[in-house]
Amino acid sequence: MANFVGLRLPLPVLGGVCSSSPTVSRAVIRKWNWRIKGPRRMLLGLGVGVSFFSQFMTMATNSNSFIASARITAGPSVDQILKNVEWPEQFPFKEEDFQRFDETPDSLFYEAPRFVTHIDGPAIAALTKYYSKVFPPSDTPGVSILDMCSSWVSHFPSGYKQERVVGLGMNEEELKRNPVLTEYAVQDLNVNPKLPFDDNSFDIITNVVSVDYLTKPLDVFMEMSRILKPGGLAIMSFSNRCFWTKAISIWTSTGDADHVMIVGSYFHYTGGFEPPQAVDISPNPGRSDPMYIVYSRKLSTA
Ligand SMILES: C[S@@+](CC[C@H](N)C(=O)[O-])C[C@H]1O[C@@H](n2cnc3c(N)ncnc32)[C@H](O)[C@@H]1O
């Protein structure tokens, strides 16, 4: 099976780097016909093509992992990317954008537990620090959190607990070992995007380095909106690593800034959310894994 750019590649090492460009690539600009107000339009122009080209070259020359050479050197800061976007009227992505190199059932890929971390220590520390700033205090009565695409770790602050912390993922052995969870559910969201929870039941939904595996993201985000309490917070975090055979093609063919746009678009086109915002919490740019957050709150009127 060929991937998005039509190459046949051997299976990668686990957690290979997906891409690492700050610029919105030509692929995404073409697809979206972006209209971005203000000075960003010019900045975007500077970077066009860099991420796509570097990624293409890497895919062509590296048979094991998907390592792009471009680093964050130019373009709008991540925090600005979702400001003043004039979104196209219709969701611009097509079915083929959500295809993966490996279309075998996800249950096979995640059958064996992986007790590993998928990003480096500084990136995890940055995420944990971010959580400690935006999460309600530990042990707040009535607070429920869902960690979507969860595993044996959720990267919550040490000792953090709430009455209800649910993990939803693909591997039961991993979920069983996650110390922060009070319950878990094993479910393939690409087969069944309906979340097995009541309406308005969660204060926070987290998803760490996994939004790129969702092949029906709008269905999942619709469900997230349904189960969040009004004003509830959804935090999607990602780096530049992934199991690239399992990531959607629009992700593996674009760079970091595109990924911010892509996740922002999920919130936007789902509706029922406040305008999404992006934050770059990368710990040591260029020396550790980058870490980006795209977040939004469910409208309090929804
Ligand atoms: C790269 S790991 C990240 C795990 C964890 N969030 C972390 O930060 O270490 C990807 C996770 O996404 C989950 N996942 C992948 N595809 C999924 C699917 N189709 N439905 C539900 N979860 C999925 C897997 O169970 C796996 O735990």
C-alpha cells in the first residue's frame, strides 16, 4: 500500500519522528486555500514548501524512521497560528487525508503493551508543568477527567488525583498499570467513535501525542463536546513523533505548524467549542522534543 506521497516504505522503528517544521506546508495551503488575516500571511509565505520537501527527502532516504531535517527556525510563533484564521466554509479535508499507510485494524497494532514513553523527559516535564497550571487542584470534589488515547502513563502532576479519572485506549494491560486512572475503557475510536460516557460528565479531556491517529476526528470531537460539561476544557498535546504508519496521511505529509492548524480545525468544524488556541510549551527548542498544545473549551451555552 502506498502512502500519501506514493512511496512504499518498510515498517519504521517505534515512535519515529513524524516531522518537524514550524511552517505551514504547501500541501496544506493548497488544500485549505488559507486566508489568514494580518501579517501572518507574509510569514507563512516564507516557509511554504520547507516541511513538505524536507519530509519527502527524508522519507526517500531513510528506511527506518521518519526524520525530517527542518527545525523550527521561521514562521509565525505557534501561539499566533490560530489567531485570526478565516476558516474555509467547509471542512477542507477529504477521506483520503485520513488514510494510513497501515490500514490493518488498530487492535492488532496495539495488541502487545508498550511500556515506553513516546516523547523525551523534558517534553513530558513541560506537559506535566502545563497540566499543573490549568488543572483544578488535586482532589477537588466532583471533578472528572478523561485521558483519551491513554496508556500506562498520563503525565499528570505527581500525586494528582480526582474522584474520577478515566483512561480510554487500545491496550488493557497498559491502562491497568496507569496509576492515575480510577477506571478505564478499551475502545477503538476509529471503529467506534462514540464515547461510552454520559453527556456533560467531564471537566477535562486530555489527549497526549495521539490525535494524529484519529481517522474520524470530527466524530470524536463531537463526542468530546457531548461529554464535556459546559465550559469544560479539551487539551490536545502533540510533539513531532508518531507511529507514522498509523498516523493519518495529512499529518505525516505536513509539519508542526500544519498540525496546529489541523487540530484547530477539528475544534472549529465540530462546533460547540470556543475558538481553539495554541501554545508552544517546548522545553529546549532544538535540543528536546517539541511540545505543542491546542486547546478549547466547550461553549458554556452548548
Ligand atoms: C503514542 S501512544 C500515546 C499514549 C499516551 N497518551 C502517552 O502519552 O504515552 C498512542 C496511544 O493512542 C491510543 N490509540 C491509538 N489508536 C487508537 C484508536 N484507534 N482508538 C483509541 N485509542 C487509540 C493507543 O492506545 C496508545 O495508547
